[in-house]
Amino acid sequence: MQQIFNFIFKNSNRILFLLLLGTSLALTIQSHSFHRSKIISSANFLSGGVYEKVNNLNEYLNLKTQNEALALENAKLKSLLFNQKDTFALKKLDSLKGVKSEDIVVSKVIKNSYNVYENYLTLNSGELEGIKPDMGVINDLGIIGIIENTSAKYSTVISILNKRTQINAKIKKSNHFGSLNWNGKSTGFVQLTDLPRLALIKIGDTIVTGGQSVIFPENINIGTIAKIYRDTQTNFYTLDVKLFNDMTNLGHVYILKSKDREEIKNLEKREKDE
């Protein structure tokens, strides 16, 4: 206690000066709004900087807890995502000419080959949904292939990129027909053969399905003419057709049922037998 009194006594002049200075500053700040606003602004700046530093430190120290919470939330979201139905499925087609809406089944490609001579697709629809062999498969851009085999829940499709494929097709602007097949060279092109040389054609003309098939309705898109080859020994053209579809990137498709297919096939078989 004696040391405190000695310190005050020795520095009494300085202490008195500081008290008077502080009092004068306080009186000046209180009586002048300009000085008061400056002091408050400076105090806010200093305190704000301190608060920001403290907040950054707290956030850094809490990173582990936050990361654990985010990981838990991501796990929950993934669980929901993996257990819900695909929300990006195609809407069901209302109708196609020659096919009723109830005879159109939306399906999804779960396997797709396109780098061999005989390519196939696998769909996640089968006999339980009424799928049978020889049904046509399309999407909003054009034809995909033909159902070959089915199981309860799945079916395989002969791709149009298959050397066994033979599909009736025609030039959209006329009724000149040919046979659509694939030469095994490019995934972006198929060939239209046996097209009469009387047909008026040019590069860019659209090729669609013909009306002589019980598999595909008439006028389903296929592609456009990219090249024209003239066979000098016959009266037919061979065309390279650039597909509307990217056959290497397929998602949802439509399977086309046809209740009249069996009736037509039976009638044609009876004609041959007679």
C-alpha cells in the first residue's frame, strides 16, 4: 500500500494531467456531434476488426465439427437420391399415328453396345409390362431398334447399328422406299439401299420409317441424306443417312406395342401357305 502512495505522489503531476485531458476530451466529445461521430466510427472500426478476427478464429476451430455435419447431411441426401425414382424420366407420349397412348411404354437403356458389328441394348422393361419381341423402340429423335428377347423385367433390343437390321424406310417428301441397314463403319450413319434411281433426292433430305412395316408406324424420324452413291450396274441408289440420334448416348426410350401386329403376321402367313 505504501508503494502505491509513493507512486501516486511521485507521478501526481502526470496523473493530474491525464485526468484533466480525459475530462476535457469527454466534454468536447459530448458537446460536439462531429467529434462524437468520429470517435464512434473509429471505435466501430476497431471493434469490427476485432470481431471479424475472433469470428475467423472460431470458424477455423469449428471446421472439424462443420465438416462432420456436412458429411452427415451429404450421406442423408445420397440415401434419399439412391432410393427415389428417377425424376428425369421422359413423359409418356400422348399418341403416335397408328399407336394408341396406352400402347406406348416408357423404358430406360441400362446397357448399350455400339462398337461391334452386331450391337444390342438392354432395357429395364419386360414381360410384366407387356413387352414382346418385334416391338419397335424409339425416342423423341427417332428410331433406336427392335425388341428381340424379353424376360420378366428386362428386354434386349437389336440396335439399328446391327448388321442384321433390316427396316423399311422412305424419303419423307415422296413415297420412294428402300431398306435401311448398317455397314458397320460409323455409329453416326446407316445406309438406305435399293432406292429406285427414279427417286428425286438431294443431300439433306429427311429419311423416315415407311408404311410397309408392322413394327414401326409410318413417318418416324431416322436421319438425313449425307451422301448419294449411284450403282452403275443397277437402277438403284445407296444412301448414307446421318442419324438424328447419337446412338452412343441413349437414356430413356419408348417401346411401341401393336395389337394389330399378330393379326397382320397371321394373315400374311396364311397368304403364303395358300
